[in-house]
Amino acid sequence: MQLTLISNPDASQAPAYQIARVIYAQTNARSLTLVEAFASMIANISRASGLDVLKIVSDKTIFDSLDEASVRHELLSVPANDHGFQMCLRTVSRMLAGGLPDCCFGATKFHYSDSIPDWATCRGYIADIDDVLFYL
């Protein structure tokens, strides 16, 4: 049996796939609303900081799924044909094209409701979407 490596001929799609994988890992594609909120937050961080979205989705301090010790890390390996991943990819494509409204009300930080980081104790959250709290 001979195996052939299949590669994506359109390298321009690589950034969208990278961003979508991080969003999928953080949300497990629980809902479109949550996926849109994460994509919006990434766009908000990019606008506020001037950083490229790829640099943002590579930051382990923002996205714990990038840390190999995280329970979410293995979700980064989602198959490209997974329905939830495809939802993330469509949402990211809308975000990159400028067609995604701000679904998290300007938020640039988040945490899951089962933990409260030190930075969140002195702030009020502005959105609670599927047990993920978003902050300015």
C-alpha cells in the first residue's frame, strides 16, 4: 500500500484554519453564539493592540488550549471535516473579511465560569455566553 500526502493547495486559507482550531479548542463548538463571541474578541484584541490575529491566537496566556497540559489541548487536532470545526472556520472567515459584528460587546478578555482569575475580581463582566464570561 502506498500512501500519498495530500496538501492544501490554497495556502491563503492556513491562517483561517489556525484561528478556527484555537476557537474550536476553546469552545468545543458548543454554540454559534460562543464561537462568534470568541472570533469577535480576537478581532477586538487585534484592534486594541495593533497585533496581527495570528500572533493573538498563538498566545498561551490568552488561550490555555495552546498549553500541552491543558484539558483543551487535544481539541486543537480536530479533523477538518468536523461539523463544529466547519462552523468555527466559517465564522473566522467572516471575521477576517470584516463581516462579523462585535458579538461580545468590545470584550478583550474572558474566563470560564468555573474559575475566577485574579484580574477578574475587580471587574464586572459584560457578557455571559454559555458559561464563558467576557470582559473589557
